[in-house]
Amino acid sequence: MARSLAEGGPRGYAAPGGRVSSTANRRTDVATGVNPPAHGALAVVRDLRDALSRADVEAAQRLRWLAPRPPGERDLLSDMAAAEGVGPAVDRLSRFWAQAHVRFEHVREIDGLEAEVYERLSLPGESLPIVSLVRRDAPHAPWRVVCTNEAQDERFVIWISVRADTVDEAGLTKTLGDAEVLMMDDGGVLGHSTRGWLAHVRGPFVPKQWPEVLPGEGGHVIELATALAPDAMERREQLAWVLRSASGFVRVLEGQAAMLPGSSKLLLPQALAAAASGQLSAMQAFRFWARIEESSGWFHTRGLGQLGLPEVEAPVDLLPSPERTAQLAQWMGATLLEKTPLPALGTELLLGEDSFLVAPGRRGPRRGKSYGRWGAIGLVSSDPRFMRGSRTRMRVPDGMR
């Protein structure tokens, strides 16, 4: 049932450790002490869930956003209501929500009219990160729930290409050091010996279609998948552990390479080992974890959110050539990977005689798509009307010119 549930520019951003970079950003966060349970967005999500648990169709309809929506804002409830009618849909979902346990994690405010509520859904034998989009017509209007789906960017998945068709459980546990492997049939569990982190192990298996970027076609694939910790610093430590484990799988099982299926990024064994041991420079780390993409006249990064960092976006025409704009966005992404605390909103970037500002980003790169829990920062042209007074300044390296 949990699988079926998933099928269907913030005011601020959190620095590593979950703290808000500037109190002026007014971001409501589980780590701020701002009393998130009192937030209206969270309240309407809980009220809708309660109505669904009671199979109260009338109450559920009052709490839903009923206007037309793009495909990215559909969920299981809206799809079932369209196919069967809202009454049968609510009745069927009531049995699911009556037995589910949900733990609040985070509210991401976007622009006063939209917010995202991040929670952890627990069922017997399964834990799933979920996100609910809520919306209202005006700043003081009541919130309404648009959709609830799996928070895809809260789960990390890595594929490892191996020659072996079986897993040497004892050899892996001996090699990994701080991890233990327990295999059963066609899968198993990888667990950290002291931190409590778990990763699901799938395989070895043969994909229906072998990824073009992954060497070793004709062999097998092992998948490691883990739900990421909500705290940014713990998340980075957890990811480093998964990479060390993946590097161990490569050594023990005659692995040829690894890849991140979500972004189709190839990870060669040397790069995987270097990333796991923290030996990459900031720019190398950016290229390992993230990439620059273009959508609807904007460049944006993809991949920083899994590290507990905001994505970076900039209009394609921010600089005289698109190539230079992409380079600036990439430089800022690499800067976020090495700079603590993160650049605050309003920071001025100096590039030659030009200057730009770090501003709140949009909800996502396109309509119906979200940047996720950590949001995004935008790089925009500075406006002389808002440049009075003191502000933090950062100089972009000469190589950017």
C-alpha cells in the first residue's frame, strides 16, 4: 500500500545541522524551535488524515484543494477519486491511514501561498518519507491539501555492477568494518554497527534494460537503498557510510563501477573510493554528486538536496552567455559544499564589475516539480534600489570571467 501511495523559492534554507541560516528568512523548521505543530499547513494535513481515517467524505472534501492540477500534483487520493468517485476512494484509504503511524519532520514555506510538509510514514516492516503540498488563495485564507506523495529525494539509491551472481556475506562483513550484511534469498539488509543506519540490499539481479552509462552488461547489479536522515550533518555521514559500503561491495564482488540511477551518473571505483574517504575537492565533489540542468529558461543544479543542501538556480540570461551562467551556478554549488555557514540570502556576489544577489529560489524547476525539503537559492541580478546598507559580499574567482 505504501508503494501505491507514492505512485500517484523558499523564504530560507537550512545550513548543515538543520539550523536556519538567517532568522530573518522566517522559515518554519523542525530544528528551529518555532513550534512547527502550530503551523497551519501541518494542521490541515493532520486534519485531512484524520478525516480519511474516519472515512468522513464531507470533512475530507472541505480540506482538499479541488482546483485542476498538473500531473506532478496528483496523488493516490485524487487518482482514485477520479476513477471511482470520492466516496469509495475515502472509504478504501481509511483502512490504510487508520493503521499508519506518521511522524512530523519539517515544514518548508515557499511564498506564503504554498508550503510543503515533510513526514515519516511507518507501517509494519517499512518506513517511507512523504511530503504533502498545501496551498491557499490568499495570505490569510485557510490552507488546503493538494497532494501527498513519497518524498523521492529523501531516499538514496546506488547501483553496483558486479560479475559475481551471489553475495559473499562473510567476506563483505569482514571487509566493511563498520557494517554488517545479512542476506536472504534475493535481498538483504546492510546495517551500521553503532549508528543504527540501515540500507536495503537487492540482488544480485539483471535489470530488464541495462543502463547505457553502466559498464558490465551481461553481469549483475546490486542495489543499495536507504532512507536519508532528516538532519543535514547526519545525512552526510550516512551517505559517506553508504559509499564506503558500496566501495567494499565493488572490491569483494569483482565490481566494475557504480551509478546513481536517479541521475544516471556513472561512478568509477577510484572516484567512489575517493568520495567515501572525503578526498574530493569542492568542485570534484559537486561533479560527483550533482549536475547542471536547464529547464524553461533557467539553469538549476540537481543532486545537492540529497546532501542536505539547497539546490542552485539562475536565469539562463543572467550573464552574457549561457555557458558563463551555468559556470556561475556550478561554482555556487561547489561553494555550498565547502562553506559553513552557507551564504545567507541577500549575499552579494562580485564578478568583475558585475554583482549578483543570493535570493530565495522557486518551489521547483518547473510547474508541479519541487526542489525538495532543502529548497533552492536563486542567483539574480542586483538591483541598486536594494543595495543600500551593509551586506555580506563574496568575490567569484577570476576563473569565472
